[in-house]
Amino acid sequence: MAKFTEEDSALLDELGIEVEIAKAGSRTPREERIIAGFEEVQRFVEEHGQAPRHGEGLDIFERLYAVRLDRMRDLDECRALLEGLDHQGLLAGHGLGSAAAEDDLDDDALLAALGVEEEQADISELRHVRSSAEKRAAEEIANRERCEDFDQFKPLFEKTKKELEQGVRVSRVIRKDAGFLKTDIRAGEFFILGGQTLYIAEVGDPIKAPNGETDARLRVIYSNGTESNILLRSLQRAIYKDETSRRISEPTAGPLFSDQAEETDLASGTVYVLRSKSDHPTVSANRTILHKIGVTGGKIQRRIANAKLDATFLMADVEIVATYELFNISRIKLENLIHRIFEPARLDIEIKDRFGHPIVPREWFLVPLFAIDEAVQKIKDGKISGFRYDPHTAAFIQVSEQKT
């Protein structure tokens, strides 16, 4: 650093300028992590125009950021450290009861949101927050601009979100040990990075990078209406560094229901269809079309071993009439999807359990087996969202054909 001469100092005095020597400051690693975590919340606010909120129907990453912000608001140490950086006024007020609002998040999810090391008792000890080097590597991702033709892409994001909810698409964690390559990033694909969905709109012509490797310029569209033109290798690096990054599958990627799995498929469970042997009058009168539809990650035989003691199985033995192996899909989402499809045909019956308590089973439907087969096929083909089930005709009707 250059030193001022006496002449320089005299000139500055005449101009009325005071020279303040900056003091070299240092922060502890913990303080650096707290600041970096707060900057991530600030980045979310800049991208979405609002502070992260709690709520079951909101994006999981927004809810996790909301938990982190509440903790920072509640801790005096964090407030004292961050007040000078809080140009958005995020620290105003107090925590909003996130512990109660986020009871549905398990401990690991909450710890990941806060970046808390499991062996640390101090909740202000944050982890999973990017280092300065990682933040510099991600600057290209952050340099975005408004997407002028976002209206063309918005329906794609909405359709993909709906297909994820229905189980037609799945999001898969990107495993570093599996070897995620630049060639795995192709035009038309969706990824989740930093809690935000992105779409690869264009992949430019190959170019030679300074290190001799091949690279390409991408046009990436983000779900918040922004876009960036970044290098393929930069996106690959950012995806690797984000431990929560995920790839969103194509609707027809891999067998959804199959008797055989391919080498790269991850087993998820089994859809089972059961028929009751109960002598209940309602069951007896509808036995051929009354089916229980469920999804399990274990063996079906073990699941039904004590059926006659379980009101869920109508307090009677059952027989297996159909099974479908499923791969690369959320069991819970799939089961919810199937139950929503056949909701109009759900059986309304009350059964008393072995203690005499009334139980209303929720997984029995008055649906013929061929209709279940058709529903499975439409889910597999990604077409189920365009149909509804009509219990009167036992058929699927296109939504566009419904009378208004």
C-alpha cells in the first residue's frame, strides 16, 4: 500500500479531506458462515421479491430459508453480526414461530436448513453454507437478466411442476460418485439448483476452453422469469457444489411400472391391488369390483400377513389380484395420485376394529381391475392429467370433453 508524503497530507488538509486508515478486521469461521448463510437468504429475497415464508404448500427451499431467517432473528449474536449488512430489513421483528410451523420437517431437514453441525449444541453454528471460493464460482449463475420472452417458457414450468406433483416426473439427487458429465446437460432438460427450477433452453456450438476441454454457451431460463447465458462447465460445477441439486426426469424416462428394471433404475416399491374375503354384506355384494390400492416399499405378503386383525383390511383376509413394480418415483406421491384419481369411487364404509372402535378405511375403491390397469398405463405414459375417472361408466373421460 502506498504511503502519503507530507506534501500529500498538507494538500488533503487544505481540501478538507480527512484520511481514515482502515483497520484490518478478521472474523471467526463461525461468523463467516453466519454471514454467508444470511447472504443466501438475501439472494432469495432479491430473486423472489419477498422474504421466505412458512407454509405446507410452499416450496421446501423457501420454508427452509424461512427457518434459517427466524433463527437469525432470535439469536442476539446473529443480529449483532448481521445488522450492518441487513439493507433489506430482514432482521426486523422476531421469529414467527417456525418451530411450530415446520413440525412436518424432520430433524435432518431442519439441521440442513440451519446448517447446524449435529455435534454442535450452539444453533448459530451454521454449515452447508458456501465458502468464498464457492460463491465466486457461482457468480456466473447469479448474473442473470430478465427473460423477455418468459411467456413462452412459463407453461413449461407449470406443466413440469404439475407432473412432479402427480408423480409423472420425478426429481433425482445428482450423485457425484455416479459421474455427472457435461454431456448429461442437454437442451430441453430441467434441473433444480439453489431451490429454483431451471430449464436448458439452448446449447450453443462447442467451443474450446482455455484448458483444452470442450465447452459450450447455454441459455438457461429460471422459474422466476430470469435467464442467463453461462458456460456448460460452469453450470456443471454449480450443480456439483449444491448438495441439494436435482435432475427432473422426463415423463417417459425409464420404466415407471415394469416387471424388470434396467441397470440404472432405482427401485422404489410396489403398487398392489387387493380383494377382500370379508363376509360383510357390502363387500360380498361388490366383491368383484371392490379393491384396495396401495403402495409399499417392502414385501406385500408381510404387509397383509395380519389382515384379519386390521380394520384397514376390513378385518378379513385378502388376496392379491395385481402388482406393479415401480422405479425412480416417490411412493407417497404415486399412492396419493392413484387415490385422487379414484376418489369418486371410494368406498364409504365403517368397520369396527378388534377393540370395537369405529374405523373408516380410505384405500378401498369400487373400481374394476381393468380400470386400474388403464390408470396405471396413463400414469406411465404421462397422460393421466388430461383425464378424470367416471364411476358411473367405469371409464376415463378427457377433461376437454366435460360439459361446462
